[in-house]
Amino acid sequence: MTNDGVGSSAAGAVAPTFHEMWEELAALGRDPRTGGYHRLSWTPAERACVVWFQEQAARRGLVLDGDGNGNLVAWWWPDSASPERGRLDGGVVTGSHLDSVRGGGAYDGPLGVVSALAAIDVLRASGVRPRRPLGVAVFVEEEGARFGVPCLGSRLMTGALTPDEAARLRDATGTSLVDAMRQAGHHAELGPSLALLRDPVAFVELHVEQGRQLADLGAPVGVATSIWPHGRWRFEFTGEANHAGTTAMEDRHDPMVTYAMTALAANKRARLLEGRARATFGRVEVEPNAVNAVPSRVRAWLDARAADERILETLVGDIRRQAGERATRDGTRLVVERESWTPAVEFDPTLRDRLRLVARVAVAGTGFEAGEVPLLATQAGHDAGILASAGVPTAMLFVRNPTGVSHAPAEYVDPVDRVAGVGALAAVLADLLRH
Ligand code: GLV
Ligand code: MN
Ligand code: MN
Ligand code: MN
């Protein structure tokens, strides 16, 4: 199978292949020391990815639209229509995000965007004429790596986060979301913007799998069933700064100790739930952060997820209680604030089954043995989940990641599996556009 994103643009010129697109993106925001990507929203590296996307859309004759939150959609219109001829609702939307966590992998987000562009090229090359508009969406700040709330763009779009709540967000340096957007030259107008997607009949997000399920099953592509509920909590431990040498061990009020014991307790609590929960402290700030001083304050962020909301609430409640007990013992103070919450998501079962059927045939057509397209539950958050919660018929395709690693440089998709992913996505989109 060689249709690795080869296709023609609206003007008849050959559009860049998947490989060429991937090579162009690969250079943007990469830390040569670690191989990880730093594409935090509204920073030059992430904006370079967005400009790259806008250029790709233009080369294909797609019509760009955007909202005041920073979300973008590039539309391929039916031959009979042009945006000037008025609104055309009821399209199909695909896409993902271009931002990354700090030190992230190359695939989380960009795979869905590049595969979407390549899928359009495949559809064009095979003579598909869409009856509905097809949009490629790029959602902003999916990771919440800069402003703390994951899927910020899609939450604002659907109203899951209010403009006032978003306006209060600050990054680690104290810059507000609105200021960051303005500094990047974007006219910020935060608020609901679901109209940007034009009342789609379906949203389909293709994404790298962030675990090893497909690798273990020997399948290149899978379909998502659900997303675990998850959230983020900021734990602020306050103690008393003092000299590391002259302060006797029993005289200290050391918030680092309270934090450390809390991190251990969180790990143990989640382990006791035997695969049904996760608890991670992945970000910590220490004041004054001096080697020879007992700290005055530790801020640590808990990311917790579980198989259902009741388990999650109990888990976080237990961690908070243990942290509070430890704070009493250490003579420190604890304040906990929830920064985000994402309820459990079940993807549209009808759409899911339809995707599975179509993807199965398509994957076999790309040279793989005709096997089942597995159904997978995931513990990772996605804009697709936010749209599903807002009532948009939504589905996700996952592409095999042989390392099983994600949010780290080892995240990977084999080029052969990329072809299977593009083939499956193109077939799914063609099917949805036909009806
Ligand atoms: C985003 O990828 C998340 O699930 O944290
Ligand atoms: Mn992602
Ligand atoms: Mn991610
Ligand atoms: Mn995600």
C-alpha cells in the first residue's frame, strides 16, 4: 500500500505526503538534548505548528475558520458549495491538537492532525466528492500543560468552562491566558463557539494509543469505547522556612516531608485499587527551593483517574484525608483545590460500531491481515471526550504504539501503522460523508 497521504490539492498540485508533513513538523519545538517536544499553547513553538497547519490547509484549498478561544477548523467544502454561498451545516469533523506536555512525544495530537490532512488527500485522489463539508479541527491547549486545565479549547467551545473561569487562569510565570493569547497576536474572545463545527453529524479523532493494548493484541488500529473520569488537584503545603543545619529535626515544620508522605500515600491508595485507579504527582513547586533551607511551601499537583466516578471521589478523598493527618503531625498547613474535573465519557455506540466495521475493511486493504478492530477503553483525556459530553456524536480511532509510552519521547507509531491509520480514517470519513 503506497497511498501514504499522496494526493492532489484543489488546484491540482501534489500535496505533501504524510512523510513530508511529518518531517516538517518534527523540527518544531524539539529539545535536541532529550528528543522531547515542548509545544505549550501560545508559545512560539506551538504557534509555529499552527502556522504550519494553516499553510497545509491553504495548499489544499481548505477554508480556514477559527474562534476567539484559539480553536481552528480547515474546511473542505462540497463542490457545489462555497462558504460565501452561506452556511452549510451538518458536516463531518476530524482532527486533534498540536500542543504537547513538557517533554512530550511527537505523536500525541499531531498524529490526528497530519492523518486528517493525509486522509483528505487520499479521498481526493480516489475521486470522493463530499456531499457534506469535512473539517479538520485543531483544538488549543489540549494538554493543559500551560494553564492547568486540559482540553481548554474544547471546554470553552462547549461551555464546559466559562470565560470568567478561563480568564482567571495563569501559567507558571503568572501570565494570564488572555495576555498569552494577545502576546501571540491572537484576538482573544473567550466563550462558547460550538457553531465553529457547524452542527456536525460526527466528530472523529484519530490518536496514538497511549498504552500497549493494541501492541499486545497485534492490531494496528482500534476504536475507543470510553474515557475514565479524571481530574487535577492542587495541594498547597505550608510550613516554616529555616536553616538546614541549625534547626533540630524535631523542631521543623517541613512541608516537603508532608508532601513526600502524601505522594507515597497516593501511590499506595491507587495501587490498592488493583488497576482501577491512577494517582500521580508530576509537578511540584518548592519555595524558596534552596538546598540548605527547610522549605516554607510546597505546591504539588495530583492527577487522579479511575474506572468510575465513585472510585475516583473515594480515592481523592482518602489522599486528602491522609495528607491532612500528616500535616497535623508535621505542624504544617494544607489547602487543596480542584483545578479540573472531567466526568466519565461513553462514546456513541452506533457511531463506534459503524467505525469499527468500516475500519476493519480499510485496514485489511492496507495490507494487514483482516482482523478485528479492537474496542479499547482509555485512561487519557481527549477533546473528543469533551465534545461527546456536549452531545456531539463522537468516536475515536487509536493507532498502535509499540512502546506503549506516551507523554515522553519514546512515544512511537510505525510508518506502516500510520498508513493503516490514514486508511481507516479516510474510509470512515468517506462513509460518513456519503450519508
Ligand atoms: C492528556 O493527554 C491527558 O490525558 O492527560
Ligand atoms: Mn492527545
Ligand atoms: Mn496528551
Ligand atoms: Mn490528551
